Amino acid sequence: MKKVFHKITSIAMALIVVLSTMSFTVNSHFCGDMLVDTSYFVKAESCGMDMQQEKKSDECSVIKKNCCQDVASVVEGQDTLKITSFDQLSFDQQVFIASFYYSYINLFEGIHDKVIPFKNYSPPLVVKDIHVLDEVYLI
């Protein structure tokens, strides 16, 4: 039971560290006001209505506004982790952690299955039938 609890705790702590430091990008492609595609980690696919920029001519330059828009949202994780060693804690904090750890570990100690606590004691000798002497009968 103790080993399983330690494994579950260590996996949970590792996942917390990974998820808190992970960053990713959410890309969305809008055509007008409608959301066409959303993509994580890579660029979103376009709707095919993107206007291509033509070469500008000296005679006539007409700029048409594109109806499509790409939006990128970046979710940044924590970049720096503060690693505290046991030496940097004050003496009171070290005493608290050591006593908490010692008392917590001792909660899970128990008697092994093969230990028989009354192995060295012999049972009392039966000289007379106690139920008959006390006149106690089960009906």
C-alpha cells in the first residue's frame, strides 16, 4: 500500500510540473466573422478564399481588403522553476519538515501478516467444563 501511494504521488507531482511548464499555441482561421478552423501547435488551414497579392503596377494600384484573418493565441507556461535545497531552509523549517516526515512515515507501519503476537503464551488448562459450572446454556 505504501509503495503504491508513493508511486501515485510521484506521478502526480511529475504531471503537475510538466503541465505548469508547458506552453502551446492555438491558431484560428476566421473568414469574415465565422470560425473556419482551429489548430493546436501548427498553423490552421485556410478556407481557400485568401486573396493573393498581385504585383503593384505603376499605373493603377487598387488594394482590396482581405476577408480572411489568422489569429494566434499563445499560452505560455512557467519558464523558471525555483529549486530550493534543504540547506537554504531555516533551522525551524528543517525541524518541522523532519518531524512531519518522520511522523507521516510511521503512520503506515503495521504488523506483518506472519507475526503471531500470542505465540509465546500458552492457553489456560481446562480442568472442568466452565459452561456447566456456571450453568450457561445456549438455547
